[in-house]
Amino acid sequence: MTYDLLLTGGEPFDVAVTDGVIAAVGPSLPRDARIVTDVTGKLVTPGLIDLHTHVGPGYWGIDPDPIAWRTGVTTWVDAGSTGAYTFEGLRRAFHEVRVPVLLNISAVGLAGRTGESRDLSNCDVPLAIDTVQQHRSRIRGIKVRIDRETVGDNGVEPLRRGIAVGEACGVPVMVHIGTTPPALDEVLELLRPGDIMTHCASGLASPLGPAVRAAVDRGVLLDLGHGSGAFAFDVLERQLDLGLAPHTVSTDLHCRSLTGPVFDLPTTMAKLLAVGMPLGTVLEKVTAAPARALGLDGGSLTVGAPADLAVFDVREEEHELVDSHLQVRTSPVRLVNVATYVGGRLLPPAWPQDPPPWVPLTDSQRDALARRASRLRELLNEPLVDATGLAEQFPRH
């Protein structure tokens, strides 16, 4: 048969695509395709799945498309940007990538920086259940933020309500942890098998006690959820010593973490490499593992799977990486994306948006953004080719 697309020569094998799904995999597939792309020497992976991002409307939201095409992330799980009141704004948005949703237990979502669960009337269980049931294909779970600023005097009550929705709808709950109160142990004891604790290597929450081990042992999943202030190298290293590796690796990418310290998912993956985790293990935590956690399609290079694909140049280049608290480690490998496909379609380049005015930036970040814009302007103002690179489209007779 003639495939729509064939990626040939990459590791671990050739991948052929027809009608948006993977049609064949294996070494040296027949070069019978409408588009044949030689990726010799490159790593071909399933499209990456970022389990914790913010791409919905509100304080934290970003446009995923300008980041997706250069990073290989084809599925962006929006983790609580919208609640029942605001979900329609995200549902109507058009993106090049896939955006499954974790519905915020607070109906107002993340319209502001914090505080969405201080008024318990926003945490309306019947309304959230109705919203999930009406949008089953899009809403894959519930998100609850539990920290001092978000819940005020309400303690873990918003989490209890989120779990009530999860039980009624048969979906997992992702809980954000941070500054106390409420105590981390109170949060963890409520979580069920399959529920997710994000920010699992937080330097603010320091989840290292026996309650974390007990939660993991009963099936609670740990998600990295880097974010602006929720990842510390020393906490992660101690967790690895204790056998508490994250089940999934996500960015918590939003308007405040995009310009650092997170930057993107490949950079976050390199931080796991920097503490000694093998590349194959890290890849599983950004593909198959998040797909399992939320019951998502994709995450594998198997026949019949969606043709969400990422192609990487794996460079043996030592480079320094920084966590949320300015601790530095060195990765032995740099992952550089060279192509990203969603449903077999190559994503086009897109210029990233400027940070919104409420994002605090250092002088160095502002200067770097200005230099990037200047370099792009110079690049695009140069003619694409000279006379030797053109053909006479309309010859004179």
C-alpha cells in the first residue's frame, strides 16, 4: 500500500502513517509513501504528553501551539485552568494540539492567580458532575489546588468535594500541593488509587514522609509538575533514594514558568537525566505513563495508535539546568526536537506570544526576549534565497 507518510532510518524503527494513524512500524519499511522523510540518526518517539499544563483562559494560560511544534509535545493536559463556569471558553478554543482537560473543582477555575476555593459555594459538586458528564470525551479528571492561599480556612474540604465528583464520574483527581496548612498528610490520606499528586518534588511541600510512601503503595501516582516554584533537585534526589520516583514527568507550563525555570518539557526531561534517570525511563514517563493515568489515546508507537510523533536529535552535550530554587545540576544529554506531527500532520512553525503584563520578569529575561525578537526580525528580513536558488516561474518567449 502507499502510505501518507514514512519516517525512515530513525531509532528505534521506521514509522509509516495512513489516515492519521500509525499503519506500520519496523526496520526498513518499503519506501512507498506520498511523503518520505529521512530521519537517520534521530530518535523517533510517540508525541509527548504533558500531564500538567495551563492552556485555558485566565491568569496562567498560554498558547500551546508555538511551543508544541519545537518541543514534540502533542498532548497538553490542561490541569484546572477552567471550572464549570469557564469551561466553554476552553472548549471553543482551537489548537493544533490535543487538549484533554482536568476540570477545576472550583467553578471559576483559574481566572485569577489564586484563591479560587476560598468560597466553597464555587466548589459545587452537582454542577461539576454535570459538566463532566456533558463533556466526557474532553474532561478526563478533576483538578484541586490545596494550599494555604487557595483554600483559606477551608482546609481539605475542596479536595473532598473533588473526590466526590471523581467517584461519581469514574475519573481520577489531580491534587496540587504547596504551602501549608492544610497538612500534607491530611491531603494524602484522602487520595484513592489512580489519583495524582502533582508537584511531587516540591521544595515548599517537601513530600518525603511516610504518608507519601503509604499513598504510593496504595496506588496514588506521583507527578513532577515542575512549575515556577514546585521542583527542587534535592527533594527529587532524596525521593529517588527512597524509591519514590515520579510516575509521570510534567511541566506545569504556564505564563510565569515559560520564560524560566521550566522553559519546556524536553528541558524538564533533561533535569531527570541530570539526576541519573535513564533516557528510556524518562521517555516512558512523558508518553505511555501519562496516557495510562488518564486513559488517553497515544503514548505509543504501535499500529493503530494516533500518528502523534516527535523526532529528536539526541546530543551528547553537557549543559546546566536549574530548578525552582536556583539549584543547578548538569545533564549529559540535550534533547533537541526537529519535527512534531499530530495525526500524521507536520506542525508548522509558530512565533511564541509575549508574556502578559502581570508576569514578573527579571531584567535578564526581558533582555533575552528582546534579543530573540530582534534575531527573528533580522532572519525574516533577509531574502529567503538569492538568484541561484530561484526558478523562472513565467519564462519569456
